[in-house]
Amino acid sequence: MNQDKEKLAKWVEEHQTEMVDFLKRLVQIPSDNPAGDCYPIAAFLHKQLGEYGWEDVSLLQVDEAEVKESGMISLANVVAKTVFGEGNGASITLNAHGDVVPPGLGWSVDPYRGEIIDGKMYGRGVAVSKSDIAAYTYALLALKNVKLESVLHGNVDLAFTFDEETGGELGPKWLLDNGYVKPDQAIVAGFTYSAVNAHNGCLHFEITVTGKSAHAALPHTGIDAIEAVSQILNALYAYRETLTSKKSSIPGIDFPTLNVGLISGGINTNVVPDECKLRVDRRVIPEENAAQAEEEFSRIVSNAVAHIDGIKVGIRKILHAKSFGPVPEDSPLITALAANWKSLMKDKGRLPVNGVPLYTDARHFYAAGIPTVMFGVGPKVLEEANGHRADENIRIADLLDATKIVASTLYDLLAGGKS
């Protein structure tokens, strides 16, 4: 590690208390999505970044009608720009999201307190992905405040968004489409022990099955929508078994999956149900064609009830999140990240590069042709951090390590980057 990077690491260590307090304050601001009332946390970040010394920091409000249409209450994006040298080197965006899933049941601590126990901070969103907001902020603060012997050239934007849990269309995609960020490389929220260069896509469908109501004493005079749905469920679960044979070649991604996550229907116990709805999640591996997967899904659903007279089936696609990657492991971004990981993590060997079965905001940058990697704060696997579960947590040591690695990686991408 050169002297400049040693200075960056030392600065991060010296400001650990401040960084941990910053993360704690983020956790203490509820930003559950749904319901999606995320303007307050965006306003806090805008104010805080200004107090940290950013002169070019924007609180970008999204059209209220678009926000309501997405199912959220309030939303703004935060972009803080930093220019190094003459600004004509690399252009990098660091993106993390501050919206979180609701806490749910089973917590042993207050999910909005940010309590630290045995070297871990607990709280809803602390791992996914408020800790990444803290790491990216302090990595860039280190570069801004340390007197470096080498001259840095380029631009780094912090892009903090708040609709990842509802698709990211009004967050990263909105920023890219409107030209608020124009990176040639992007680092997006992830975990400390691997660089993620690919992830699954996702299709969400709503199936509406319509029959005919009747008195429960005369069920033969109606057309039972729930009975028809049972046929669809059998067909979908049989189809799910066939998906295991479609193996991905990307480490960390296995095969496509299907999950029936929601069922609602019927009028009353004594009435033949005239309508029943299903919500289905179909994960798409990067090698799959999403249009073909959609056509296959629709055919299976329709064929399952084709023999039932009077049943009508409607299939509505409510989400299409495209897959991400794989980004080549020899890309400058991953190469720099891997070198700094190896240097700072000492005895941990080489940085694993793999895909994940999730879908994230990284896909929006990749779809725009931008080399992207997911890297941030957290353990080897999401389950260890209890992401989206009770007692979500991160290790404070991982927060420090990730911040140092990101700072050093930005240094490499910007140092001598004058073009």
C-alpha cells in the first residue's frame, strides 16, 4: 500500500466515531417502503452533506404524480458532486439506497435505534443499505480531506436514492435518464466479502381468475374461481420443478425460481367465489430471455384452466427488473477493487467475484452501458446480516474495511487519470 492509501486508511480510522454516529442517525430515520415516505431521510442527507463541506449537493424532488403512481408517499434523490483536479479523468457514481423494508416482527432490539452490541450495529436498513451510504460518504470525505502526494483527476458523484424496494425507476434510472449523473463507472451497494458482477432479473405477475358466484347451497350453479386457481397452482409448482434444470454459468447464481407470494379471493364463506388473484415472482437468470420466460409463464397458466368452462384468466405484468451482468472480472473497476481488497484484507486471499440471485439498482447502470460492481458493507452472505429480517445488523469492522477499500479504489481510478 502506498503512502497516500495509508493516509486514507488512517483518516477513516480516526473518523470512525463520526461515521458510526452518522450511520446511527440514518437508521433512526424511518424510511420504510412501503409505505414509502422517504423525503425526510433525503432531506436529512442533503443537509448533512452540506455540513460535511459539499458545495455542489442537490435535493432533487420527483414529480408528485409519479411518486404516487409508484405507490410511494414522498420521494427525492440526493446527488453530491466532487471534482478532482481538472475533472477530466474517470467519472464515477457511488449509489446506495436509503429506503428499507418494514421491520416486521421478531426483533430483540428497537429496529430504529441503531444499537451497538458486541461490535455490531442493529437496525432496520443498517445492512440494506444505509451502511453503504455511510461508507461511500466517508470514503469520499477521506479523499477530499487527506493531502495526497499524487494528483487526482476526475469526478465522483454520491447518488443516494430511495425507491430500490419498489424498483428504482424513480431513483437511479430517473437520475440517469435526466442526466443528473453521467458516470463511466459505478459502484453500487453490496457486501464487503465479494464483488458482485451479476444478478438475476425478475418478473412479477398478477393473475386474475374470474368465475361466477352462487349460493354455497347450490355450488354447481356457480363457477368456482378458487377451484380454478388450484389448477393453476398445481401447474405452476410443477413448472417450478423444471426450472432447476436451467443452470446458470455464473458463480453465485444457480437456476431460475418461482414463488407464489400472495393469494386473495372470495366473497364470504357461504358464497361460491367469483374471483381470485395471485401474485407470482419469477426470477430470471442472466442467460435467459425474459420475453420467452414471460410467454412460457402465460402459456402454462392459460393451459391449466383451458378445460374449465366459464373461467376467464387475465395476466398482468407488474414488474420487469432486468438482469445485471456479468461485468468482466478484468474490467478496471473490478481489478482496482480486487487489488485494494487483497492489500487491506491481508490474510483473506483474493476477492471473490460472483453473482447473486437478488435484483438491485445495479441493473439500471448496467442497462445504460456503464461498467458496474456491487460492493459495500456486510458479511459473506445476506443471511448473516439478517437482511430483510428481524435483527438486521452489520459489523463495525466491516464498515471500516469497506470504507477504506472504496477510498483506495477511488484513488486508483482517479490517480493519474488525466486524459
